[in-house]
Amino acid sequence: MRAGGSSLSDGQIDCLELIAQNLTSKEIAVRLGISPHTVDKRVRKAIRKLGANDRRQAARLVQQKQRQWQRGPISREQLPEFRLPPAPIEKRAFPLPVATPQRPTNTMRPGERIFWIVAIAIAAGLATFVYLAGLESLGRVLGH
């Protein structure tokens, strides 16, 4: 990692360059002599550092930066100055318990997780109650 802790490592750039060639994590792992898990970990960190939405977008960002220098590949020190602005994240008292384009990973705090577990359990209980009440009413109407 470079000074400032925010630039991409050589391994992250290597993985993104191979993603740009449409290789899978397994194929990249074989080429670089590392595990597919390590490839995925490097790519996730690179996506987060670049502010990209997915691995393809991160790979395109690296390619675009490389095209700016017609003399050849960019030096690893030049890459940190090229980043997307952070995507605006909608502010909520409690974030939804599902992945969204702005929040593809689970970033909820333990209290928020407990809230959603309880809320879903209560909703499931109410839905069961309504279902059983409907069956009872239907049974009365049909005379059973």
C-alpha cells in the first residue's frame, strides 16, 4: 500500500487488469499463482477504494487511467488521483435489510440488525394471524 493508505496495491491492479480481459477469479488465481479467495479479496478492496459499483467498473477505471498515458502502462503511484466521487447514500433511521446498488454489502450495526429481526418476526406473526383468521372465516362461510 502506498502513502496515505488509499492507493491500489500492485496485486489489486494486476487483478483488475485481468478482469478487463474477461477472466474469472479462478482464471486470475491460476495466472497469478494465488487463491481465488485472495483474488476476490483484492478486487473487493479495490472496488471500495475506487468507489466503483462492481468489478467491471473498477477494471474500466484502471483501463481509462492507463489510456491517459500513451507512453505505456501507468505507474502505480499515478492511480490514486483517479477516483469516482462517492455515490450518495440515502439517509435512513434504519437501513433496509437488503442489498441496494448504493449499499451492496451489509453495513448495519448490531442494533439495526436486531431491529430488523424483531420487525420481520412481528410481520411474520401478523401475516400468520391474518391467514388463519381468513381460513376460519372461509370455513364459517362454507359451513364446515
